[in-house]
Amino acid sequence: MKQRKEPIRMCAGCREGRPKKELVRVVRSPEGEISVDLTGKKSGRGAYICRDAECLKKARKSRSLERALECAVSEEIYLRLEREIEGAAANG
């Protein structure tokens, strides 16, 4: 059986390439709404971030998520990402 290649995406915080499943996707929909995409399947422009609090801090400080999505990212999105990362750390 042919083995599938795992897609690699770059983290907006640490700028390292990682398998897509290890990252959290933030997406800007065609209507301009920004949301956290846990399925990785929503349509729109996406940016990825590691499930690591330090990467989120770096991305926030350097505004790399905003550059990747080409629009401003609200405080609510950053808080949702923090909760998602904390939940991933608690689960294992």
C-alpha cells in the first residue's frame, strides 16, 4: 500500500515546518471573519501556530499572524488560541 505524504506547514511563531496535524489553524473567511479552525478544512486564508504558549507569544509580539492573514487579529482570537493551547497541554 502506498504511504501518504504528511503536509508540512510553517508555524507563524517559531517559523519551523511541522506536520499539519500538530498545528492550530487560524483562518480568515472570504467575508473577512477570523476564527480558529480546529478541523483545518474551513475555506479562506489560513495561518498556522504550534500548540506552544511561547510560539503564540512570539507570533503576537511580531504580529506575524496579522501579516499572514493580511488583516488585524482581535484579542478574542488570541484568547481562544491560548485556551486551545492550554487544553492541548492538559490533554497530553
